Amino acid sequence: MLFIIVHQVSELWMRLMLHELTAALECVRRDDLDPALKMLARISRTQTQLISVWDVLSTMTPFEYSAFRNALGRFPRVSSRCSTACWSSCSATRTPRWSPYTSATRSHTRRC
């Protein structure tokens, strides 16, 4: 039960990060940096939560894990594929397609 809960909670945290990251990038494209910075801070705190969720899983012994591991099969189940897809989406989204040195960014830097 622990593994299933940790796995699903992790997937929800990843979906939230993807949602926030997509919105933050849209704000940056519109040159609206204040909300983007708040969203990035939320992503940072979400990552902290995600890591702490995995800490709970570390209490599971190898014997406990191996007791149900064979039931999962050789390939990941649908939920695992969703997590992998979510990680891939997060990774693809955070890969900058714009230069941090665009005129919009430089104009905000000068104001600071």
C-alpha cells in the first residue's frame, strides 16, 4: 500500500509542477515576471514535497518491496508510464526555448 500511495502522490506533485511551469513560461513570454517568479517558487516547494514523499518510501525494506514487485510485471504499469511521461514533459518544458538574454529580460534586469 505504501508504494502505491507514494507513487500516486508523486505523480500528482509532478503534474502540479508541470502545470505551474507551463504557466510560468507563459508569463515570461508575456513579460509578466512577478507571477512567474511566484510560480517558480511554488515549483521549488513542490519539489521539496516530492523529495520528502520519497523519504517515506525509504522505510520500506527490500523484503517488503520484493513481496509485491513480481505482481507489477516486467514493464511499468499504466501509472508508471504516466509518471514517466510527466517527468518527460517537465524536462521538455523546462528546457529553454528562449534566450534568458532577450530584450524583455534585459529591461527587467536594468530596473532591479
